[in-house]
Amino acid sequence: MIRIFHNSKYEFVRHWRLAAGLTAAFIAAGLVTFAITGSVNYSIEFTGGTLMQVEFKQAPDVGVIRSTLDKAGITGAEIQQFGTPTEYTIRARDEKQVEAQAAGAEGISKQIETALNSQFGAGAMRVVRTEAVGPKVGAELRQGAFLAMIITSILTMIYLGIRFDWRFGLAAVLSTAHDILVTFAFIKMMNLEVSLTVVAAILTLLGYSANDTIIIFDRVREDLRKRTKGESMAAVLDRAINETLPRSVMTHATTLAATLALLFFAGEVIRPFAWVMAFGVFVATFSSIYVAGPLLLYIESKFPRAASEAAGRAMRDPGTPPATAPTKPRANERAGAR
Amino acid sequence: MANLKYRVLLIVGLLAASAWTLFPRTVIERVKRDGVFVYDTVKRVPLKRGLDLQGGMHLTLEVDESKQAVADKSEALDRALKVVRQRIDEFGVAEPVVQKVGDERLIVELPGIDDAARAQDVVQKSAFLEFQITDKTQALEKSVARFDEIARAAGITTGDKLGGDTIRKTGVTSLLTQKTDSTATDSAKAAGATGTDTTTKAPAQTGGLFASNVQPGQLPGMYIIPETAYSAFERAFALQAIQDAMPPGKVVRWGVDSLVNGTQRFRAFYMLDSRPIITGEVLTDARPSTDPVEGNVVQFTLNNEGARRFKVETGKHVRDNMAIVLDQRVVTAPVLNSAIGRNGQITLGGGSLQAAQDLALVLRAGALPVPLKVAEVRSIGASLGQDSINKGAVALVISLLLIVTIMIGYYRFAGMLAVGGLALFLIYTLAMLAGFQAVLTLPGLAGFVLSIGIAVDANVLIFERIREELDHGKSVRLSIDEGFKHAMSAIVDTSATTILSGMVLYQYGTGPVRGFAVTLIAGLVASLFTAIFVSKTFFLLWMNRSRGAQTLSI
């Protein structure tokens, strides 16, 4: 039997200062990049504008593409190589161009296609993808994405509040919020394009990060029940983290395998999504140990449990198992205490 | 034991149901064969691919209120939807979606479309057809001075900026003195008359917008301006004062295309009787056709009422020009040689046969009740879609291989049970997607790959717990029982939070992101079932076979 981190006795919680320093530095670095480069790199869906992915027969000269577009009146377009040397993306989203799309989103893409066709000759290139979004739709999508994040956070918080003691719930939500912040910093530093798919990745992370924290807290809840007299909360936490460590590592490995496969093999379109997921999975594991734990300790120290509460609320059984579960419940509560 | 039998029965039953759902079946589909759409039976796995995977076009349309406010947008959109749907059906798209979203938007999805621009044109064209007689009373010439005054008051004077002298010279001289062109004679005389008639002679001669740019065209009521002055004229015609100063019963309409003469480009506009003889509403049929003389044409048929009116009106206007106006642009303005009855044709000039086909199509389907504008377009080439599928499949296979290696390498026998569960998970998830007719998108593929990782997590939780219980010296049977029991709450909680995120994503996402949410939710539901129920059954089966096993390879 191969075993990793078996019976480990690391004192995780003791190093919370170092961990806090690290994430604070990371977030600060993100903020600094944000301050230097200014805005977030939003995708066309959010900014409004036109994106065209064009495939050329032969690798073209970027300068020629640019001058062609300039001549056609599409100034300030962002031209980028996309995957292979013959494929390029063109993003036209000057304020003026976006505004022009209020009257009809397709105008700019037609202009670009006509200009490129007359420059390179018909058949020398073809448009494989077009996205044109009017300013109104862009603004609505932005709002929707923002709303989705807020609502997911609130729902997660309510769920955790119901399933756990409020102290656990608060710690879990704060740690999840931390993950989102760190992920934002990562996105900013990598200069990843924030598209709807990336928002989807962030929302999935919200769930995933709550997962990791839940699994450790679930164990803390259980260990609290068999807490020996005089054992500190920190010791209980450390024990729970150590006990779940093999699982954390294994799960991290399998999920990472899946996201890395996406990152390297699923192509250019999905890559920003895969980056965010890969990083997020790592951060979720880190934060459930180093952020959620110390936060719980802090909250417990500020709002200590009354003796009766300790026997009651905090030790409340996780509730009824789902219908599919084998039903021989409750008896194990004693057995589990061993 | 009976319990175990039912468990196995349920799993096998679900597997059979899934296999049935996923089995390639014959469906009747509209497919393209040699450029023609035919209904055909095709055999395929009933999994729908999204536009980003099969290529196609997504359009979001809004009511265009830039010219005219629309009182009841929702009702107008309902009518527009019918027209758009009919046009698309005739255009021939395999499985189109035309949908009203809220009260303000139409969504049109056209899978497998290869000519996006053309499709969009067919959807969006208002197709409002009018037949109007061109003006032959020199109404414009009489108003030139007045128009110039108004334009100047509004600050619209192109002539001066662009080296006014030369333009003025060509404009005015041609208008006043050019006599070689026979059709220009009348207008030239008229322009002269304008000069003497009006008291505002002076400004006209210092080069007003109209006086310096307008030249008469080759038929009465048609005028030509240089392309460079087009935007200035557009602005001028939009002025309320010009509208008010229009000769009574007349309107100005632009021609469809710009004209090229040597190196110079021109635009044509027409002065027309504002009352149309008939409109497209009385049209019963329109067919594309090729005429040896005229080139590509659209032949139309009118209903009884329309035919009667058309005959009377055209009879009154023999030898006049009748402009055929589509969406307020003049397509052609042929001379009426005699009265026209039920059948007529629209000459497209140099238009292609395809243009004739499209025009006939939109005329048949009828005019849009309100103009629509595009709020959003996404179009993806079929090759890019196929590329995404291939890459997604590669990523899927590789992640599966990695996960299988990790699980079997680390958990040995138990890992194999988990992999068995994973296989069932894949089938169940796909079946669920097919059953709910969910659309598989590229982010959806990513969600699928991700849900595999999460599905394995449940197994990891259980196995680690079983190991712990074994460490505590419990028997194999008891350890397995305890392991499943204790891992349960964590598995349920984690799935629940992720499903919550998935549901919010579904609510707020569009197209591809919805696909992601659906696969993620389906994956989580399937993983809950396989981890808790299927894996447990596998363990029970194993224990049943090797009763009294003292060790477990985990």
C-alpha cells in the first residue's frame, strides 16, 4: 500500500503568519499590476466591440494587417497571433467603434472582412470566428456576471450557515472570498482575458474552494466531538488538517490532472479557463488549510462557545443522509467516538 | 442479500436506460445535399452540439428605434418573429432556433451556416416594397435655393471645405450650362428658371450644398451627387426644415448602390411621389428568374385587389418612370411602357442570381413589421468547431488516462473499483445530457473534464476514510461501512455547494456558459450517485465473493 502523508503531525496553524504574509504579498502584487496597467483585460462580450479570428493561407505580416485596417478606418485594433502562425485575432473596440455598433453590431466586422479581402485577395484568408457585441449587451453581460458572483457567494454562505455552526460558515466564506481575490490577482498578473468562460471558472472555483474547506471543517466538527480535555482548538484543527491531508493531496492531484489536460490539449479558446481552474484548485487547497483554519481559530477566540453550546450546536450531526445512502444512521455516532 | 440484488438491478437498469438514450438512432433531419436542403433520415448519437462545436451563427436582434419609436415592442417582436422564422425556413437551415427573449430581443441560431453575411441579410432585411412614380415636375430644381438656405443655416456645407471652387464649377456649370446630355436639358432649363424666379439667387450662386453638387441623372427625378458629399446630403435630408420644405406630395429616396464613372464615385437619389401605387403587402408570390436581356430578375405576382390597383395606376402613368423602392432605397426605376396587371418583375441590374433568390425569398415571407438591428453576432466556422471537438476529445482522453493511472497506482484494487465507477459515471452523465436535450458546448466539454476530477474526489474521500478505519484495527467489513458513512456528509456538502454555483451559472449565463453549467450539474449528480451508491455496491459485491477477507487492497 502506497501512502502519502500518513499519520503526519504537521503544525499547520502555527505558521499562519507566514501564510497570511504570502497571500497578502500575492494580492498586493496583483493590485500593483492593476495599478500599473490600469484596467482588467475584459473580453469582447463584456466591453462590446468586434472580435474576428482570421485564418490566412500563409503567415501574414502583422504590419500589413494593421495598416490595412487603419486605412479602412478601423484604428487602434488589437491584432494578436492565435495559436498557429497563420491564425490571428483582431479586436476592434475603440470607444468610437463600440459606439458605432449601437446602430447594428455587425457593421465593423463587415468592414474588416472587406478590407482584408481586398488587401490579401479573396481566398488567401477566411474568417473562422466572429463575435460582435453592441455596447448595451456588453454592459448587461457585465452586470449579469457580477450579479452571478454575488448570488453564488450568498447562497454558499446560507448553505454553510445551515449545515454548520455559523462560526464555521463565516470562516469558510471568508476563505472562499480570499480565494477569489487571489485568483483575481493571478488573472491580472497573467493578463488573462476575462471572458464569460473565465467567469464560469471563477464561479466553479467558488464551489470548489468551499468544498475543500468543508471537508476539513467536517473533520474538525467530528474531532471536536472526541476532543480530549484540555486540547486546544488549534490542536484539534491541526489534527483535522493532518487527517485529511492525504485526501487533499490526492484530490488535488486528480483535479489538477484534469485541468492540466485542458490547459495543454484543449486548445486556445479554453486556455484562460484552464489557467484559472489550475491555479484556483491549488489556491483552494492552500486556503482551506492556511486561511480557513486560522480564521476559524480567530472567530472561536472572539466568540467562544458556551459549554452547553459546545455539546449542542457545534456537535450537531450533519443532518439526514440523502435518500440513496444506506440507512443505518445515528448508531455510528457513538461508534465513531470510539 | 436481497438488498444487494436490488442494488445491482438498479445500476444495471440505469445503465441499460443510459445505453438506450445514447444509442445512435435514426432521426429525420434537414440536411444539405449538393447545395439543396432535403429531409433525410440520419443515424447519429442523440447529443446536440452547440454552435461553438458544430459551427454556425448566433444573432441577437433588437427593435431599431433610431428612426421611429415603436409603441408596443413586445407585440411587434412577436410579429417579426413569425416573419423571421418563415424566412429562415425558406432559406434552409438544419435546426434553426428563433426565440423571443424577454420583451426586447429575438435570438436566432443558425447551425452550420457557412455564409454568415448572407444569412444575416436575409434575417434582417425589412423587405418593405413600394412602387412610386418618379417626379417629372422639376420639384427639386425649384427647391434648390430654399434647400441651400436651410442647409447653410444648419451649417452643412461640404463644398467649401473640399476646395469648393472646383466642385462648385463642375456642379453649377453642369446644372446650368451642360446641354450635350439630352436628358439634362430640361433640368438645366429648370435650374436656370430657379435662378431667375427666386429672390435668394445670391446664396445659390456662392455654392450652396445643393447647387454645387447636384447633377441630374439619366431619367426624370433622378439626381447624382459625388460620393464625397453623401454624408452631408444624408444629414441635410434628415433635417426637419428640409422635410418641411419638401414640395408637397414628394419624397427623396436614395438609390441602392454608389455609381462609378472612371475614377469618381457617385450616389444617386430620386425625387418620388410620396404616395406609393402599391406596396409589398399585395404581393402573393415572388420568384427569381434570369432574363436574357435584363439579367437576373425577380418576378412577382399580385393579389386581385393589388392587380386591379396596379393596372389602373400604371395605366395613368404610361411613359413615366416607376421606382421600385425596397426598404426606402430605389432598386430600379424602369419606364412604364404600358399598364401592368397581375405580374411584374424587378430588374436587379448587375445583381447575382443569389441576390435575386434572396430578394424573392424575403418578399415572399413579407416585410418585417419593425426594423431590427443586430445587438450581438457570434459566428463560428464549421472547421473551427470540429477542431474544438477534436482537441476537447484529446484533453478528455488524456485526463482520463492520468486519473485512471493515479487511482489504480495508488489505491490498487479499490482504485480499479473506482475506475469501474468512473466508467459508469461517464455513461450516466452523457445519458443525462442526451435525455435533457442539453447542448454540448466547448465550455461544456471543459465542465465535463472537470466533473471527472470532482467525481474522483468522492472516491478519494471514501478510500482515505476506509484506510483510517483499517488503521484503527477494525475489520475490513466494518471499515468499509464506516468509511462510506463518515465520508457521506462531506461528499453531500461539497456537491451541494458546487451544484449551487452551477445553478446560478445556468440562470445568468448565456449559450456556451449554460452548456458548462448543465454538464457540471449533470456530472455532479452522476458523481454523487456513482460514488455513494455504485462504489458501495461494488464493495458489497466484493465482500460477498470473498467472505471473511482479512485484507483489502486499498
